[in-house]
Amino acid sequence: MNSIGEGLWQAARLVVTLDPDLVEITALSLRVSLGATLVASCIGLPLGAWLAVNRFPARRFVIAILNALMGLPPVVVGLIVYVLFSRSGPLGVLGLLFTPTAMVIAQVIIITPIIASVAHQAIRDLWADYHDLLISLQATRLQRIKTLLWDGRRALMTASLAGFGRAIGEVGAIMIVGGNIDHATRVLTTAIALETGKGEFDMALALGFVLIGLAILVNLGLHFISRTERGARW
């Protein structure tokens, strides 16, 4: 690369012409991150709602642990998943190490506490408004949770988008469990690290443009949903 300007031009050309490698890496990144977000949402959203509705002795402790898990070091999560699915590990027989499935599992562990914590805060506020009504209707706990999940769907979409934004930018854990294998487990973040190390700044910049674009789209989605939610409450 003779100059920064030339590198930016070549990177833009790769994006505009839909370079096959760029498209493949982006598609895998979306498949892994969206899959992890879907699984984590199925776990985290009901968990957050359940914690908001139920009262039990260790509730504050559980919520504190959940909030603490939001800061899980990704490389530690990657190491744990690696040990579990390595050949000598307890789940090594499944043969999932260095596959997209292992990457999804690692991302699920990382983003589930984030989604659950955000969902808990949103549902807790909603529960304060609905408490007397649902109690007077003698709704069961399951019915309460279903009602809160449905009426708080916009806020819960924000929780899921926050999880997706965290997942799409993850590099440490998926580098460990995925191995950054070409045409198999190479995603945007790991590819950027690899191409930068190789001195292939054109592709690294192109991948960076795509990643930034996805991050902007996620933040625009969060902004739009938040504005819609505030408007619905007025």
C-alpha cells in the first residue's frame, strides 16, 4: 500500500464490488452473532423477567452476580469453552472445537448476562406499573411473565440488540474456540486481526468498514426503538 488514500480507495472498492472473501466472512459473522443472540435472548429475556417478578431470599445476590457477569473477560470464556470441547475435555467427543457452533456457544455465554440484566431492568420498571392489575386479576407467575415480555417487547428488543452489538465485535473468545480457519471459522474481527498482521491493510480496512457499518446499524436500531418506547409511554 503506497499511501493511506490508496488503501482506503482499495478498501472501498472491495466493499462496493462485493469481494467474495469479504462477503463470505461477513455472512459467517452475521450467522454466528445472530445465532448467538437468538439463543441468548431465549435464555436471558425470560430470566430477566423472572427475576423482576419473583421474590426469594437470594434474589439480590443473584442479580448482583448477573450484573457482575456482564463484565466476563471474553478470553477467559474462550479458554473455558476450549477446555470443555478439547479432545481431552468432558465434551470433546462432540467434536465442536474450531467450528461455528463452538463460537456461538462462547458468544452465548458472553452476551446472555448482558441481555438478562438489561431485560431485568426494563421489566422491573414495567412490573411496578402492572403489579396491582396483574395481582387483582389473579394471574399466575407464568402469565405475568408472558404479559410483561409482550408489553415490554420494544425494550426487550433493545436488550437483544445490545447483545448482538457485543457479539459482532467479539474477538478474543472466538479466536480461541474458532481458530480463525479460512473458509470455516474466520469472522470479521478475527480476519481484521489476521490481515493487519499480514500487512494486507486493504482487506483489513474493508472488513473494518463493514464492521463499523454493522455497529452503526445496531446503534441506529437501539436509538429508534428507544425513541419509540418513550413515545409509547407518553
